[in-house]
Amino acid sequence: MLRVLALLLSMKARSLRGAMASMWEGNRLKVLAGALTLSIIAPAMFLLFRFLFSQLVALPSPDFGLALSARLLSSAFMAFTVFLAVSSLISGTSTLFRSGETAFLLGMPFQAGHAALFRMFESWFYAGWSTILLGIPIIAAFASETGRPASAALAGILMLIPLVLVSVALGTVVMSLLSRVGGMTGLRRGAAGAVVLSAAGLAVFFQGMQPSGIVIPDSSASLDAVQRFVAGLPQAGHSPWPSALFASVLSSAASGNGAGTAIRASLMLWGEAFVVCTAAALLVCPGFRRMYSAVSGDSGRPERSLPVFRLGGPVRAMMEKDTILFLRDPVQLSQLGLLLGLFVLYAGSLGRFPLAIASRLWLGVAVYMNISFTGFVIATLLVRFCFPSTSLEGPGLNFLLQVPGARRFMLRSKWLQSFTGILPVMLLTGFYSTWKLGAGAILMAEALGSILLLCFALVSINISLGAIFPRFDDNSAASIASGQGGIIAAFASMGYVLVVVSALSMATKAYLSEGFRERAMVQPMSLLALFLVPVTAALTVFTMRGAYRSMAARDF
């Protein structure tokens, strides 16, 4: 088995070297954009967590400050592990069951279980490499604020490996179990698993997020509360959760005390990694050829016409076709659930803490920041799911072009389904989050109007650029969105969001300078509407006409 795995690893290494050389020659913009993004995110995370850890370590009691820092570290990596498990389920579904490379390896003269084991390891790498790169700056920030930075950093990097292994193996276990459950069609089992795992992870993450769970009451009668608080700290070593064990090892290495606690926690974490990884291998490898044939070849039961699409012509048919294909694609569906889960995590957290803002000063600022964050979320979702929609028509494009006026109605249907899909969700979430902040009618109108303009313009930008920079030979929406055209669409979308946010700062400035009265925003908001509405309409017309001309000039 080891010889087979070594051979497959050598083949993969050579393939990756060739792919990197080809990407540098044909898509340097993607490589440079990725390097630039990483060079910004990693230092930013280091500086942010270093500031947080420094404030905690500077408390009058250094030991208690170190314990609080370890608890913050545990919470951060707990969030990482939850979404890492979901990412492992998604990448495992794609790598094991949807990739042509798996079918190629199953035709090689070695056991199918060896190919399954290698592809499982490969999916773990795809899911976990980003967490390792983002986790190292956080570990470095924690180590730099302790008395023993070298030992803490070394312990953190070593223990990051089993922490990642537990998460990615758990995602594979869930995927394997759901793939064997009857009554669910093919690859949709992976999407169902992502939804279940996301819901469970968010529920666990929200446990203890009430203020009473993180603030010690200042009362002589609160000794029990203090004891419960201290007992829940990672350094106490009582929690079997992998992130708590990870933080316990780091805090012990940083303080130089509690060697027995660090050894016990590290052995428990490595033991959990071994058990979960073994379970994943036993569920995936035996009978993999039969499971691959059943899952990848299961097209599911015939779909009936969706009730929402009972009326209409070609546009209705296109929207129904795209909706059914989207629901059949577990990768698309689960990634949408993952991204929306992050946004729901933000919106839901507003209700976990008291947000009765006493000073009206902070209300305008909070609403303004909420609009800004919502705009960037809309841009992210549309670049990921709206931009690739035209390219995904590649397999059936020749049949689609036989319809009279196919290019024009295809662009219209793509625009309409993207707009109707994103607008209700964003309006509902924007209304809820703004209402939880305690905003009045005028601030609410500012938030909802901004979301409407953002959805209108960003859908037009991504649909048009998706038609101008198509990749009809690629059936992976994630790959299409991360290509050169997707990067251009991302920068264009972020640029429009920045324009809207900069314009809204005028209304917020009027609110702050006129005694924190919402009525003071009416005049600047009216002027902004006279500016932004025509600009958005002109942008929509210009981009969609450019997309149609680009499609009409192509000889398919």
C-alpha cells in the first residue's frame, strides 16, 4: 500500500508543478491576486489577535490574563474547526465522487481502496491548507505576548496538525455515513450533510455566547459563577473539545507550568485525531468502487415541475432548469449554505448581546457599518454564484442557441433569477439586523434602499462580466469564479460597493453633525438618490448591452 501511495503522490506532485507553470503562463492575474490577498490577510490577523492578546495579558493578574487569552484562542479555532469540517465534506464530495481523476485511478492496476485512501488524503489537503496558513499568524500572535514565545509557537504549530485532522476527518465521516443512507439521491447527500453539520456547529458555537457566560458578576455572592467560569477555561483541561485541548497545550507551554496538563491534552488530541481518521478510512476505503458507482451514477428520481414555475415561457423554463440543476449540485448548494451560514452567524449574534445603544451617536455609525458589511456579503455571493451562471451553460449551449433570440433571453433570465434569488434574502436580513440595532424609519429606509441598489447593480455587473469572460469548457462553478474573469468581477463589485458606501457617509455625517436626528438625513439622502439611482441604471444598461454585444460577436 505504501508503494502505491508513494507512486500516486509522485504523480500528483508532477501534475501540480505542471499546473502551476501553466497557470503562471496563462493566468498570472489569478496567482498575483491570491498572493496579494494572502499577504494582506495574514499580517492583518496577526496584528488583530496580537492586540487582543496583549490587552488580556496586561491584566493585573498575568496568569488569569493568560487563561483568558487561551479561551479566546480556543473560541477562534473552534469556529475554524466547525467550518473546516463542512469544507472537508464539500471537497470530499467533489474529489471522491465528482472528479474524473477518481474514475481514472479506479482503472489503474491496484486496489480501489488504495485510490480511495489517496483521494481522501487529497481532499483533506484541499480543505485544510487554508486553515493552517491562517492559523499560524494567530498562534504567532499568542506566542509573541507570552513569556515563552518559542515554546508556545512550536507547540502550537505541532498541535495544529491533529486539530486540522480531527476536523477534516469528521467531515469525511459524515459524508460517508450520509452516502450510505437510503432514500436520498446521489450526491445530494453531501449537501444535506453540510446543512446538518453547519446547523450543529453553529448551535455548539452559540452555546455560552450569552454575556453571563463570559462576564464574571462583580458580587460577593458570585463565587459559584467564578468557579464555573474558571473551570471552563481551556487551561483547566476538562473539555474534550479539540480546540479546548489545543488551547490548553499552548497555554501550558506559554506559562512554563502544568507540563502534565499539556502532555495529557496533547495525547488526548492526537488520540482523537487517530480515532476519527481511522473511522474515516474504514468508512471510505472498503467497498469504495461499489459506493462510487452507486453515488456518482445515481441521477435520482425524475423531477416534477416546481410549483413556483407553473406559468411563463422560455424565461420560466430557463429559470426552472437552472433551479433544478442547482438543487442537484451538492457542492453549489452546500457552499451557498456555508456562506449564508456565516452571514446568519453575524446577524444572529446581534440578538445574543444587549444592543440598546444609549448614545444616539453610535446608532448611525452601527447602521452605516451594517450596510457596508451587507454590501460586501452581496458582492461575495454574486461573484461566487452569479458570475459562473453563463459559463455553466457550456454543455447544452448548442441546443440553447437554437431558440430564437437565445442570447438576449438567456441574459435576461440569468439576470432575473439572480436578482430574485438574492434580493429577498438580503432585504430580510438587512431589515432584521437594522431593526435589532434600534434604528428608526429613516435609517431603515437608508439600509433597505442601499441593499436594493446594491443588488440591482451587482447582479448586472456579474451577469455581464460572466458573459464577456466565459469559460464554457469548465463545469466547476468555483473554478470559473476564481479565474481571471471572476477576479475582474470581484474588483468591479467591490468598487461599486465602495462608491455606495462612500456616498452614504455624507448622510451619516449629516446625522452626526445635526444632533443625532434622523430627520437631518432626509435632504442628503434625497440628493444621494438623485445621484445613485441614475448611476445604477446607466451602469446596468451599459454592462448588459456590453454583454449582449460580446455574446452576439461570438461564433459558437
